[in-house]
Amino acid sequence: MANNNTLARHEAGHLLMLWLLDRYALGCFITNEGGLTKALDEPGEKETPHQRMLYAMAGMVLAGDFDLLNDLRQHATEPDYFDKYSDSHYVAEALPLIGGDPMLVLSLYQDIILRLGSRFSKAHRQATKLLLEKQKIGFDTILGLFGQWDVEYGLVSRPKSDIVCRMVTKAFR
């Protein structure tokens, strides 16, 4: 089982990506057994394969969990190899919907997430620290964090998802 620092960085990665995709999170927590970040699904909202890839991979990439990433690469075309509730399973299910060479697609997404993580590292560190201190972040606190990050990064009136879409489009040219 991963240590708490890795778990916190993993779940903070999911939380950061939800913010960047202009989505909300119901909550985020870690325990000694694992963690969970639950997105708030808006009625009628459909998650695109690109959103799924970004959200599912953000945890493992921003936590630097190379064992998970290597396992994903080895079994990228076998969704049933993974636990059906794991991030790797969601990625392996979304890969065929994107098309192309699975290894190249995984590499492009990893690069996009690393670039976003670098650009918004202060937010990721803040969420990680909060998870390590409290083991959970509730909806109200998440709303406050997201609003704070919007102001700190000058993104109050600009959709963050536009930044992400441009990066994906540029990477897949």
C-alpha cells in the first residue's frame, strides 16, 4: 500500500484536474487503505474520453507513481486486468475511444498532466498538505479552494477547461 504522502499527492492530483476541467468535487479523502476523490456529476453531463483520461491519470502522474504508470502501460489494452474501480481500468476503457497507438496516447496525456501540474503546482501542494493534515476535504472547503485558485491564477472569468483543451489539441496535432 502507498504511503500517506503518495496517497495525498494522488488524490490532490484528481482534485486539481477536476478544478482544471471546470468540474466540482463532492469530497476528497485518504485513509491507510487508499483514497477517493468523487466528482460531482451534473445532471445530463457526459464525460468525454479526454476528460476521463486526464482525471484518471492525474492522480498517478502527479503522485509520481511509476509502478502504477508502468503497469498501465503494460496492460493498457486490457481493461479487465485492472480492478473495475481503479483509475487504470478507467484509462484502459477510454483509450480505444481516443484511438491511436496506446503507448503514444498515454505518453501524451502524461506530458499534458505534468505540464499542468507544473503550472499549477502551488494549488496541488496546497491540496496535498490539507489532505495530509485532515485526511479529508469536504465540499465546502473544496468550493473555497477552487475559488481561491481561480483568483490566485487569474482565472476567475476564463474557463480553465479552455487551457486544458488547448493543451490536448496541441499535443494531438
